[in-house]
Amino acid sequence: GPLEEMSIPLFFGFFLLSSIQDKIRCTSMDFLKTLDTLEPFKTHMTDFTGKPDKEVDLEQYFKATGTLHCTTKYCNYGKAEGAKEYAQKQAVKDLYGSTFELALGALFVTPRTVGARVSLTEEQLLLWPDDAEKEAESSVPAAASLPLGSRAHITLGCAEGVEPVQTGLDLLDILALQQEGQKAELVVEMELGSLTYYGEGRWLLLLREPICALACFSSYYK
Ligand code: 2AM
């Protein structure tokens, strides 16, 4: 009935505790600031500006997107495919409200989004929908052949007019290129880790020290 449908949230996910949110926002800002000053990035700046000799301020370019979280299942109040089944999963019920340590292994930037890659543990994968990667196939054809959990990420910012759902698609796109063994166009060593360029404005920073972030598995209603 309608009451039952009401109880399904907009989405389920891991919500970062507020102190770690601040830390990650700072790291992300530092990364964007540094990236902006790197010669290799400047060389490929047209990926972002569309025209030569134009500068981009990445800190302004990306807009913040609210409370930091890693979406596990987008439910759209029960209207999204598989939403009800997900909400009724035993692991979802059992682990609802539990705290987890998320491992953030990489930061990535494209002309559309900036995000952090989350490497889920086996226990955390119990909360990951089986079809999360496959669902992205129409945007990223190779997505279904990537390991479960590949799409897990935290959206840190979106360019004007871009919806946050894009962040996971951008991540899958980069991981698909890695899997195909496409040779990275270039690698730059930074203090935070090694930065790889995959063409078309796609940059991935593999963090030397993964960031460990405490997060609560819960849900969001607007
Ligand atoms: P995000 O996980 O990349 O940040 C509310 O819109 C939240 O649900 C956002 O966090 C958003 O993206 C995520 N979201 C929106 N639509 C989605 C979809 N179709 N598939 C997966 N996640 C989605």
C-alpha cells in the first residue's frame, strides 16, 4: 500500500561522519588546487574549457553536493528498479545503523565530476546491489564486466548542470579503460600519490595512503 511505499527512501548509503567529511573536503580542495597548477594539466586544459588559452579554476568549476556519502542503492522512494527488493534484503535490515570504515583509495576528476573511489570490504559488499555495475551499461558498455563494487564512490563535486549520478559513471569509465589495459597517456608523481591521465579530461590520483573514513549505513529522505 501507499504507506509501505513511503517507507522506501530516496537512497541507501554509507554516510560519512562530519569530522571526516571536513578532512576529505580539504584533501579534495588541495588536490584540485595542485592539479590546476600542474603543467601536464594545463597542457590538457581544453578538455575542461573547450577552447585554447582559457584558464579554469577547478575549485570554482565544481559545485559542492551536500553531505558526503557513498550511495549503495538509489531507490527513488520505491520507484527505482529493484528498490523494494533491496530495502527488504536481510543484510540491509541487519546492518542498518551500523558504522563502517570506508577505504578511499583514489580521487578522480573529469570535466563533469570530482569524486573519491571507495574500495568496499567483503562485509560492505553484502550491502552492494548485484546489478549496480550492469545498470550503467548503457553509458559505460564495459561496466558489467567490472568487479562488484567498482562503482562505489563519494561524489565530491559536480560541474554546472551535471547530476551526481554521473560521478559513478565517470569512475566506471576510467576503470574500464584501466581494465582494457589502455596505456595511460601520462603519469605524474604528486605528494598525495601518482596521478594518471586517461585522455578526454579524465584524471585519477591513486592515493599513497588510502583515507579511512568512518561512515554510518543509513538512508536519506528529502
Ligand atoms: P551519487 O551517489 O553519485 O552522489 C541522490 O540523488 C543520490 O543518489 C546522489 O548521491 C546520487 O549520486 C545518487 N543517484 C541518483 N540517481 C542515481 C541512479 N540512477 N543510480 C545510482 N545512484 C543515483
